[in-house]
Amino acid sequence: MGEKIPHWLEKQNELNPGHIALETPEGINMSFSELRRESLQMAESLRQKGIESGHHVALLAENSRDFPVCIHALSYVGATIVLLNIRLTPKELVYQLNDAQVNFLITGEQTERKALEVLAEAEAPDIPMFRMDKVERLGDADIAHLKKELDLDQVFTMMYTSGTTGRPKAVMHTYGNHWYSAIGSALNLGLGGKDKWLLCLPMFHVSGFSILMKSVIYGMTVHLVKDFDENKINEAIIEHDVTHISVVTVMMQRLLNDLDSKSYPEHFRCMLLGGGPVPEPLLHEAAYKRVPVFQTYGMTETSSQIATLSPQSAGKKIGSAGKPLPLAQLWIDSENPEEIGEIIVKGPMVSSGYYNRSPRGEAHFRTGDLGYQDSEGFLYVVDRVKDMIISGGENVYPAEIESVLAGYPGVIEAGVTGVRDEQWGEVPAAFLVVDSGRVDQEALRQFCEKRLAKYKIPKEFHILNQLPRNASNKLLRRELFPVLEKESKHEH
């Protein structure tokens, strides 16, 4: 047994009962005391349905006001939550259901049909299923049967890695991992009672889930927007006193385009930008529009961010993901200072390992990402180890080329991957989403020649309708050629 702390919802009910925990653009508000009451009622109902401490309960559901109620209810019961990505196919979900040894499945209104398909193919077809919004809230929840304290060493959630290579693995997060992640972020960004975090990322993903954790640990309001709509989100930031938002690159691009010549109010102080390397022209555009962008670096295994640019350094370190959070350690596996190498991390927010896999063995975690630290210790993330192209013995980083291509007029998005070449072994190939559907390839090549070494200039340029991304909006570079083939077949 590890160290115990009061259940965070019990604590908020004691400290901030009337403070708004959750609000929606439609004006539906829920205070911390109401969130606690509903969570306890749902917990009692789930307990009577047979869910017990230690059970693995899968959640396959879209963002809704019931989602936080459900996760806190399961926490009161003591179950481990297996968060499933609603964008996966039934076949992919069947693998995760079996691998995580799930005892129960809870679904949402929009995902019920998919959940039934998954259960029909699962190894254990008799897994009971409930719809989140239809679980009755029993009036007399008996707290005596429920968890009033949280064991920081207990596994609270399991989330599957993107699985861009090989089978996805279930990352185990303890209550302590989520707790220390939230504390580290607060120490870095500084948070106050009037802060309000807009949540538009999927709650089943670590970056969305971590906002729910921050809310209940800090006593902070979450402004819940169900679907990403840049116009509505900009309106919410301006009209609803939103102070923070978490986004990935493609979201920020759309928000800045929609913002146009308008500007954000002074109360908005943090656009937390994650999801991998960011095209530099986009960061300069944000700086020009005085948008408070803080690049951050993290992954499922680190319970969200582990390094973030601080407000003080945002202006002078454009392109950097900052320094490790106060409770974290980070270093680069390289021979010399300021040299590119694999990023290695350590800290109480780092998961101890994967469910049903051998324990990691070391305290530190090798991320599979490449980066370097400048002379002042600021981290710059370069690329994934697996995405690096080796051309004629030279290391080529797709993210660097993508950043240059994104600066060419008319290019909305760029993706780069390696293609086999008899002379060099591998050369870069570029895939572009462009606003007119066409681009002058010769002019684009000349643009690249002024900004990139010859071996980094893409040998091929292809136009796509959209780039392949996973549920956390990360670019899937290995899928670029398959998408090109699919789109070509569709056109013919």
C-alpha cells in the first residue's frame, strides 16, 4: 500500500462546494458538490450492478457531462478505468478489450452501436455493458461502501499507446502519476481560483483526461466543448472568461485563421500546445498575433506534459518545449552537449510500465523521441526515432522539412516520410494539403533549396486531401503512402 490522500472530490466538496466544476457553452453548470453527489450516486448504482474494487472497466464514450461523473464514480468504487479510443475500428477495440482483461464496458450514446459490435467479437462476449447516460443515479449513496481515500500507488487508468508501430500497449497510470502531473503543471504555469480550462480534446486521451484531473485537484472550472469548432472555441475564449486551452498544431492553425485580425482578451493567458514538433512559421504567426502559446512535451507514458515552456521564456525561446516540470528530470542520450539524441525522462508522473508486459526495470524511461538541449537547458524536440530518414549516411528529420514546407504560401499542412532510393538508400518524400488543390512544384523546390541542405529537399511532392492522423491528432507518417494510394484509387 502506498501513501493515501483524501479523495480529491471529497476535498473539493469540503473546500469549494459551490465553485463551478463543469460548464458548457449552452449554460449547463455543475458545481463541485453537485459533481460529487452525482458521482457518488452513480458509484452506488455501478456497485449494485456488480462492479467492485479491482475490476477493469472499459470506457468507450464521446465527450459529455456524464464522462467526468463516470470516472469519479469508478474511482469511488476503486475500479481501474480502461479508456478506449472511439475512433478505432471494432477489430482494434476487440484486441484492447481482450488484452486489458476487461470485466465491464460502459459506453456513451454515440458509441453504443460500436460497443455492441465490439462485444459481439470479444473473447468474453458476456461482458456486461451499460450506457453512461442511462445508469440511474441512486438517491442514497452510502459513502461507507465507497473509497474516501485514494492510494497513490493504485492503478487508476489504463490508456493504449497510439500503436503506430506494432501492437498498442496499455499504459498504467496510478493516482500518484495523475496527481504529480497536475502538481508539476501548476508549479510551472501558476494557477489561481479564477482560472478556467477549455476542454475540447478527447477525454479518453491523456491530454484531455489530464484536464479533468487538474480540475478536481486544483478546484478549477472546466469549460467543456464537445466538438472542435474553431469559431465556437474562439467565441468561448473571448466571451466565457476562458484562461487556458490545450491544443495540438492543427487546432492552433485553425484557431489562428479564424481569429484573423481579432485578438484574445487579457484574461486568456495560456494556449498549451502539444502533439510533437511545430512548424516555426506558425509559432511566429502566434507571436505576431500576441497569442500566449506555451509549447509542451509529453506522452501517454508521462501522464501528459513533462516539459513545458514557462510564461517568462515563451518570447525568447520560440520552438522550444521548455524545461522539465519541477518534479521531473530529463536528459538527452548523446555524447556532447547540444547534440541530438534520444530524450530520456524520469519522475513521479512517469508510468511504471504497461499492463500484461514485463516491468521496465529502470527508473528512467526512454521516450523514442529525438531532441537536444541548448546551452541554457531548453529542450527542442526534433522527431521520433522511428521517423528519422537516413539518406546517404546523413540523418534527415521530417519535422524540419515539414516546418519549411509549412512556410510556403498556400500550404496548409505538410507531412514528410522516407522513400527507398537506389543511390542514397532513402530520400524524403513530401505530402501536402494545399488551399487551391495545386502547387507549383518547381517554385516549391526552389523555395526549399534556399532553406534546406540538398539532401533534405524532398525528391517527390504529392497532394493529399488530408493527412493521416491518430486520435490525438499526431501525424502518422507511415500512413502517407497508403493514403495517397487510397485517394488515387478513389479519384479513378
